[in-house]
Amino acid sequence: MELDHTLGCGQAFRWSSDGCWHFGTVCSAALKVRLTPEGLECRSSPPLKAGFIRSYFRLDDDLDAIIAGMTRHFREKGDRHLKEAVQRYRGLRLLRQDPWECLVSYVTSIVSNIPKITRCIEKMSRKYGTRLELDGRETYSFPSPEALAAAGAQGLKDCELGFRGRYISELAGEVVSRQIDIGALRSAAYPDARKALMQLMGVGEKVADCVSLFSLDKLEAFPVDRWVQRVARRLFFDDRPVSVRIVREWGMEKYGPYARYAQEYLFHYVRHLPAESLFP
DNA sequence: TGCCAGGCCTTCC
DNA sequence: GGAAGGCATGGC
């Protein structure tokens, strides 16, 4: 595992690093992790349940086998972009995030950018979460659905959320009043989980796919945002105009069982390419 | 100053 | 059911 790639690739928004430790807030715990010759070292407050870290970092995913599968794929299909992405970011793992936090985070991400998303989430947590401390470092838990429902649209707008404040307020209200358990969708089939998510305010195809991929174990999901759409058009569709739906179906078909990892490696790869190499 | 950003909702046809 | 327009805010 490579922690810089895994925690810095933009799939989760509550991690930072001092070059030695990675500091994060996950659900209701402050934690810090680092890699040592003995493996993954983790400290947390309050102490996490046994197996949490294993689940969060998806340590049950056989990354070597997945990379071998993607390697086979790009050799057979001549996909040089996936090849370079895998070579450059080897060790990037998907995370298994908390579904509620993931859902709100990706509604926050609508027409935004990673620094701003990070700021909004920190403000929301500071205002509506509970205080945590680990080795003198202060942080705040991610707010519960009840806390965000009670916050109201204006309270959330004040967290730099803009029009997303209303989405999140109504979304939280729906989850509380209908007693929806987002995590229960883990046991649903991907199309059913996706459909259920899209019934919620502020959740369209892209957000539903991100939540499916990053928190609900939906292996087939291939989220298509502006970056993926633009890059797919540029690199794989000879600059022909192509809809989100077409790119999504193309990605799911093209990468099959590796869609989830292929998408994340490609996304991280293209975000770090110089602009002129993509759009000369 | 004006454009753009990890889309979605609403309206209109 | 598909195509436009509007949406808050900050960065560049």
C-alpha cells in the first residue's frame, strides 16, 4: 500500500500528512497512520473496533491480483494510459468509507474542487460534529444525519456550501424522517442501490456512483465526472462529443471487474498530467 | 472582470 | 424524456 496515493487521490477528504504520519478523521474517531517495515501502524481516539482499519483500507482486496488483472488488460487491449497510471500510482488502494459521510461529501463536491470540498467538510464538522482529540491534535467528527437535518439550509450555507446547503439540509431531513439506513444498501444489487440513492435530494448519477464505489462495495460502478468525460473524449473517443451515459457504459464494459480500480487510477493519473498533454 | 469548478434541480417543450 | 438555464462561492 502507498498511503500518499491512497489518502491523497481525492477519494476521501479528511486526511492530511506531516510527511511522517497521515492524520485523519473517520466517522467518530481521530486517527493517525503510517507505514513501517512491520506494516500499517495506527493510533486512534477513541480506540477503534477490531477490524475497522482492515475494512477501511480494504485490506481484503488482493491488490497484487487486481494490478495483475489491470496489467493483463492493458497488454491485451494496448491501453497505454492505464498502463502509465498503474506504473505511476502502484499501491493506491480504494477505501471503504462510511456511507453517510461519503454521501454528504460527494453532494458537497458538486461543481466544486478538492480544496473547497475539504474546507466545507471541515466547517460542517466543526460546527455540527463533536470534538475529538488525539495526541494534542483537535478535530471534529462528521455530523450525524440528525445534526445536519437540525442545522437547516442557512446553517449549512454558512459553511461555504452555497446552493448545496439546501440539498444537504433536505437530504438529511429525508434520511431522518424516513429512517433510511444508507449502509443497508451494501447488501442491495448495484442498480437497486444506485436507484435508491438517486431518490434523495442532490443525488444524481455521478454522486450515486461515487457513493456506490467508495462506500457500498459496488464493484461495477464507474463514476463519470467532467474530468473523466473530458479525458475519455480526448484519449479514447478521438475528440468526438460523447455523453456521460456513453462514457459510463464504455467504462463499465471496457474495464469490467477492474472498473473501480481502473477509474481511480485513471482519475488520479489524468489530474496530474500537464494540461498541454491533454489539450494541446 | 469573467470564466470555471468531482452536477443537480427545475422548467419548458 | 431530453434540452437549456439557474444555482453560491472562491480561485485564478
